[in-house]
Amino acid sequence: MKRLKTFALFFVLLSFISCNPIEYEVFGTIEGTVLDVDTYQPIENVYVTLSPSNKNTMTTSDGKFSFSDLDANQYSITVQMNGYETNIKTVNVIASETTDVIITMKKKDY
């Protein structure tokens, strides 16, 4: 009986040791699309800046952009392109989540 108890205790301890700790994602992602406010068509080659991280990127042919590995925080996204008015949008990033955002731009009146 003593052997059975010892074996059971050993098995329980071994199962705790072999368990992998739970890892939590501490970063978030922003995925967005820049659209023309009048036509609602995507705008390519828009310069996108993320603050306070000072990361930047350009939109793809379908108006999309992405920033990953971001600390949970509040960010400002600035979009700029010749012929359009600059627009700024504020978003909150939550750890292990993707924040989707649509930003519109209006053509400048000359």
C-alpha cells in the first residue's frame, strides 16, 4: 500500500512539473483601411504614422495598413497624401487583440 501511495504522489508531482506554463500575448495589432470619404474607394500609397510609437507605413493597393507588436495603449493614427486633407484618428489597443479601423480622407478643395 505504501508503494502505491508513493507511486501516486510521484505521478502527481511529475504531472505538475511537465505542464507548460500558460503564456499570455501582451501585444496587440492595429489593422486598418483608408477610404475616400466621397467615393468610399480605397486609397493606395497613403502615408500612415502611428504615435506615440512613431512607426509608419504606406497603404497597399486595397487601402490597407497594419501595425503589429504594439503595447496596450492609446494611439493616434495620422494619414497623409498629396491632394487630400490630413486626418487623425485615435484608437485603443488591447493586448492579444486586433483593433480594426477605417479612416476616411477628403480631397482638398483648391
